[in-house]
Amino acid sequence: MEKTNVSSQRNITMIMDYYELTMSYNYFKLGKQNEVVYFDMFYRKNPDNGGFVIFAGLQQLIEAIDDLRFTEGDIEYLRSQNVFDEEFFDYLRQFKFTGTLFSVREGTPVFPYEPLITVKAKLIEAQLIETFLLVTINHQSLIATKAHRVVQEAKGRAVMEFGARRAQGYDGAHYGARAAYIGGVSATATVSAGKDFHIPVVGTMAHSFVQSFDSEYEAFKSYADIYPDNCVLLVDTYDTLKSGVPNAIRVAEDILIPAGKRLKGIRLDSGDISYLTKKVRMMLDVAGLTDCKITVSNSLDEYLIRSVLEQGAKIDSFGVGENLIVSKSSPVFGGVYKLAAVEKNGDIVPKIKISENVDKITNPGYKKLYRLVENETGKAIADVMAFHDEVLSENEDLTIYHQSNIWKNKTLYKGTYTIQPLQTCVFDEGKCVYPTYSLDEIRAYSASQKELLWDEVFRLEYPHIYYVDLTKKLLDYKLEMLDTSRQKGGRS
């Protein structure tokens, strides 16, 4: 598998919460390190109160797990904590992931409470991958989802990711650009992402370029001389309508047109976007530059893009930076990693986390996840969780149930729906068996999967709540566990 991230140059195994080590040491001293457990990674709430999330970051998670190792430097640091013994360090020296991991395919639209990743592994192995699993999937899923929202409101106009300088560190810029491309942006200004992920890169000039010349016209002329086939001019350094656009037109007439070239575009990075683009469009058209494109940037997000387009702004493409690369309006993605089952004497024993906050009660057991698609419309009806050994058949009626209220249910009749498994095996007993997809393939797959969703799911405000239900067997077991725990005072 081709390595495309910085984990091939640095060891990220120690990106973990300290409690993962203290728990693991406890398991080790008790001789529990070889017990097999099952963990689910899921989330509880869509960012920005949206309708869904685009699952992203799986490729980097694969690379991180493949690179798992504790170096002598890591062990020396842990020795300095005076908490662990040498026998445990010998165990860490030989540590590698030998478990099985199932995951939703990267780019899939997903919903709250679904097991996006299921880990079946020895107890310490499952525990020690928790933090970097979460940080990888949480970050890229957040940015991919934000990018989708921005691109959706651009209504077919190109969106370019311009956020590196406002990102939360180097990795935020690098992997944020990758995730944004999965979410639908057409290009990035981040060169490392272009190099490593083969994303188209874009960029022309900054205001400092214009300021460095004695005049705006001289700056534009110099740029046109060097880049006659791709001349895009930043026109708002001094005065957009009185200076920037007239000088851009003059350069087109003096330099480009006589050479058989065309002014490709102008960019606006300040001012009232709606008003200015209307005026600029008229000026360009009067000058015969009807093919010159208008790009805008400057603190854009999905709501501002929607607003200016509703006002009739004349825009061909958008450069979106800080509000996209950090998902400014909803900067935290709350993916969690919870124990779902343990193996005892060859049996899989479901486990449940209970809370006074109903949203934090987990769905127990080793599960599988399916998407149910209506044959008549080709649209997704709901997703359903089932125990791993349950058999669902399209040739039988299927009733699915709300995750806590049995009276909320829906019956799908045989022959009217198709069952699509959502999880696939990524690691099988430590060996990666997941295909290598190019970023363009992931992006195209994501777009195709969004076609399964009803338009109502895409609303920015009050989107349709997509159903994620349980089979009767799973719901009954969950309710029984809740009742038993209540009677026994919390034991599950």
C-alpha cells in the first residue's frame, strides 16, 4: 500500500491518552492481554445540526495501524514515569496490531450512533489504538462534511480550498485539504496536499505582489507576461471598480489580446461581494471579456455563499478558507470509541454503557450495519443495526425499530427493498485486506452514495432526520440489559 502521509516519516504510536497505557498495564498484570474484545467507533450528533456526515480518514488510519511500534525512545520515556515494569516494556517492544477491523467505506454518508468502525482484537491492542483512531476519523470526517455543505450551496460553481494558513497546525492543513476534496472541493491551495494526494492545486497572487510594484498596472502586466495562458488578477488591492478592474481590462487589451490570449479571470477578496461582482461583470462584458471568470474569497461559508447567490451575485467560483478548514461554525466532531462486547469461554457477551443522559446509552454487542434501499425510488429508507450473526433477507418482511422506543417501528415488505452491507473488512488478523483507492475514486464514490439520500436530508436548517434503527432481536436484548442493570445496580 502506497504511503501518503507523514506517518511514514514519524512514529505516531504514542499519540494516545495516558489512560490507555495505565489500563493496558493493569490488564497485562492481570494476564488479560489476550482476551478478545469488540469496540465500536460512532458519533452522536451531526456537525452544524446537519443531516449526515461524510466518513473520511480511513486511509490514514490504515497507515497508522500498519506503522504501530514502540521505539526504544518511547520505552525510555515510559520508564521515566516510574509506573510500568520491565516485563511490560518487553511486551511493548513486540507490540503490533493482530486484530480484525471492520469499517464503513471511506466517503460514505453516515449517521449518528452507527458503528462506523468495529474493532475485534486482543484487549490491549484494541485499547491502544483508541486515540489516534478517533483523532484521524474525527478530523477528516468533520472537514469533509463541512466541505460538502459549502459545495452544495455553491450550486455547481467550483469551490477551492484556501485554508492552510488558518488551519490548526500542519496536519490540519494537509489532511484537511484531503478531506475537503472528498467532500467536493475542486482544488486546494495547499501544495503538500497536491503533491501527496494528487489534488489539483491553484493560486495566483497576493496583495503583496501588487504592492511590490510601482503601480497596479505594472504588477498586472508583469503577471500577464509570465502567465499569459493562465492570467488571473487580484483586483481589490486599492480600489476594485476605479482601479483594479480597469487595469485588468487594460492589461487584457494591451498584452493578452494582441498575443492571441484571453484574461482568464479576476479575483475579489474584500468588499460587498454581491454588489461588486454585479458591477465587475458589467464592466468585463462591456470590454468584450465575457469569458473572463469571477472568483471571490474572504471568510466565506455555506450561509454567505447561499445569501450572495440569492442576491444575484455574478460569481463563477469560490475560494473558501478558514471557515472550511477548521469547520468554524461547528469545530468539534464527537466520535467516541466504546466497548460493545467481550469473549468469554468462546461466547460473545454484549456489553452496554448506561447513563442518565439517554443519548449516551450505547447499543450492545458485536453488530453489523446495513443500508436499506427502496427498489421503486432507488433511495435509502433507513439504516439498521443487527447482531453479527443475524440473517437479514430481502425475500422476507423486515420490521425495524427505534433505538429505544419499541412502538416506533417500520415494516419493509419482501421484494420492495435491497439490503446493502455498510461495513467491510479492513484488517483481518492484523493483515490489511482493504483495497487501495485513489482520492478521486473515494470522492466519486462519496458523490454516488449521496445520490441515495432524499433531498430533504441535505437541508442546512432542520434537515430530515434519517432513521438508524435496530432489529427486534437487538432492541429486545438492549432493553433487557437496561432492565437487568437497573435491578442489579449498574452491572452489565
